[in-house]
Amino acid sequence: MKKLLISAALGAVLAGGSAIGSRAQEPMNIVFTHHSSASNPFWQAVKKGFDDACAKIQANCQMVFTQTEGSIEQQSANMQAALAAKPDALITSIVDNNAFDQIIADARAAGVTVIASNVDDTEGATGNARQAFIGQGFIPAGYELGKKMSEFFPKEGKIRALVGVSAPGQNWSEQRAAGVMKFLEEYKAANGGREVVIERLDTGTDGAVVADRVGAYLSAHPDTTVYFDTGLWHAYVAQVLIDRGIEPGKVLMGGFDIVSEVLQQMEAGYIQVQVDQQPYMQGFMPVMEAYLAKNVGLLPADIDTGKGIIVKEDVPKLKELAAQGVR
């Protein structure tokens, strides 16, 4: 029933929302804090969705980036500063199971609507006082990435798989890696007559650093079959392969998020599989849920933004949307 009410109310908002809009008093104040810097292309699509939703409900909105990619300390400080201004709603990513618990509990006690977007506590509502999560199921997404990539594996011979953990200790990266490795372990068990080596590498979230670390691994292990990234930084590894004169497909690659750099390397044949988590939705829907909570009394609800599998054949239809900043 709650989902039906949300759908009906949201439909009214998108259609002009005269019935709902008449209840609104002053414009809402909504802030979105997260763990990423403005240089991360993925987050520009989230911001586009956030900005578009805020324009629809005529809210006063601010998205606050960190200066350093992945900085929990900076995100925490940004959250505290934002809450000091007493917003109606806080949207935030929860990349650490403990760092934001008290801040969010205090926000809820003060009557602020709090919605997790993009990344959630690994224990969900049990682990954090946020009211809902809008984002991807990371372990299933990692598993599906591994499963789809296995279709590209050579039919015989050794498999050496490297799983790059972009942000060690952060929920999104660890869970995606866990999903990939779960599939790989199952693949290894199902192919007992075949040598399958599975290794993990802490790779980072700076493209140049990722390229150096994975490049060094490839030099030490020229028999590497496949590299999985838990983010989008394998696009930089593709450039390493190009610079070394390694042909497309010699080292299979896959990861997460649809950005222009990744689409280019998919077209070139260096990236075989990509997982889309629909970032525009992660920016747009929390704003709508915050609006409905304030003006209709609807409780925020979880939304799974998906684990869409993208391969080379899908690239042409995605390029224009990526150029528009919505994918």
C-alpha cells in the first residue's frame, strides 16, 4: 500500500502537482553530503538528478562534495556543518558503518528527514537511523559482474583474476568486491580441473595510482586473464594496456558506472562488461521522497536502483545520455 501511495503522489508531483503543491508552505531546504570529490564524473550524474528534482519542487538545495576523494572525515564535517543550518532533509552516503551513526541519530532526533543514497550501512536500518536507502545492492551487483564476465573467459587454460578494491574499508567497494569474489570462488569450484587464481589488490580511487598499481601487477603476472575494478578506474588501466601495445581482450576488464571514459574503452574493446547503478535516480528520488515525507506524510521507502549489465553492443544508445550527464 505504501508503494502505491508513493507512486500516486509522485505522479502528481511530476505532472505539476497542483493538489500536493498547494499544501507546501515555504520552500524546503535539502542538503546532500557524500564521500566524493567534484572531479568524480559519476557524481555529476547524481548531481544532475538532484538538481532536476529540486527544481521541480522549487526547493533550496545544496550538494556538498569532499575536497579529497573518499574522505570520511571531510564528509563528517560537511554533515555537521549542514545540519547546523537546520535543513528539512539530509541525503547522504553511508560509506562507513560507524562514522556517521551519532550524527544521523542527532539529525533524526531534531526532526530532519534522513535518506541514505548511493551507499548504505551494511546492516541497513539496523545499523543506522537513516529512514531509507536509495541505491544499488552491491554484493548482488558484484556477483552479476563476475557471472557475465565469465562468458568472455577463454574456454580452456589457466584463469588468473585480479579484483581491485578501490576504497578498502568502505562499504560500497568491499561489498562489490565480495560479490565478484563470491562468483569467482563458485566458478573455481565448478571447474575443478582448471587452475583458477583469484587475488585482491588495494587499488585506490586516483586514476594515475590505479594505473600504476594494476600496471605493476600485470608486469609481475603477464598471465592475468581478467581485472575487475569496484569503480570506474579500470578505464585508466585500459590506457596502460594501450601504451604497452596489448591488444583489446588480452586482459578482460569490467567494473561499475557509465561514464564517458568507460564507454570509449568499451567501444575500443578494452572493457567487456560494466554495471550501471543509475546515478541520476540516486540524486532525483531522495528529493522526491523527502518532499512527500514533509507534505504528504509518506515514510521514505527503499529503492533498489539496479544492477544493469552493459556490454559493447549497448554503448551507442548510452553515449548520448552520458553526454547529457544523466547516465
